[in-house]
Amino acid sequence: MRKRALAISLFFSAFVAGCSTSEQAAPAPGCSAGTAQILVTDGFLRNLCGCTEPAGTLVAPPATLTCTVAAGSHVFFIYASAFQPQQIGPAAGSPSFVVSPISDPQDEVPYRVHAVKFDAIGSYDFRDLFNSALSGRIVVQ
């Protein structure tokens, strides 16, 4: 089961590079205006597209990922974990946003997509609630 989940996660990680998605639909190529995508997986975060920062930026702890977007943008957190559950939520002291559902690789579908719309200008620090070293910041301009 773990080998299958790892294979699916690796395939999905390669497939979603530079793609766009919604909460209900499968990923499709290209980020549209007003959207950004962040891949969340075991031990690292990757800016897939839509952030002002260069697409493809890979960050592992202790570094944090920064994604700068325009006010009103949707940020999609795409989960592709093979080994550990993940859940993205606001870091302590940061403005609040909707916490994602738990993404557990033991589920039938080993990844989930969680969308957050950022309307207010500011900095939104986030972290993985299962691995607090995995963290980032959404800067809304």
C-alpha cells in the first residue's frame, strides 16, 4: 500500500508542475490569473505557479516558502504526501484563514486540494499542523 501511495504521489508531483486546479476538479495545465498553487508533500513545499516568486521554487525546513499574490487571489494547497498526514493552517500570531482538512496518505486518494481566497492585504504565515517545521508565508498585495 505504501509503495502504491508513493508511486501515485511521485506521479502526481511530476504531473502538477505548473498546473491549475479547483477544489473539485483534477489539475489542468497552467495557472490562471488570480490563482497560485503550492505543492505540500513530505518534507518540502514547492511554488508550482501563480506566485510572484519564480515557479518551481522548492523549500525545505528550516527555510520558509514565500508566495506573493494580488488581493482577491485563490491559493491552492495541493497535497501529495506519501508517508505522513498533513494539514495547512495559519501560524500562531498570523491573520486567520480557513484550515484545510487533514490530508492522510492512507486515504483512498492520497492527496487533496484546499483553496483559500485571500482578499485582505497583509502577510499570512502558515504551517503544516502535523510538521510545524514545514512553513510558509502568503504575502497579499
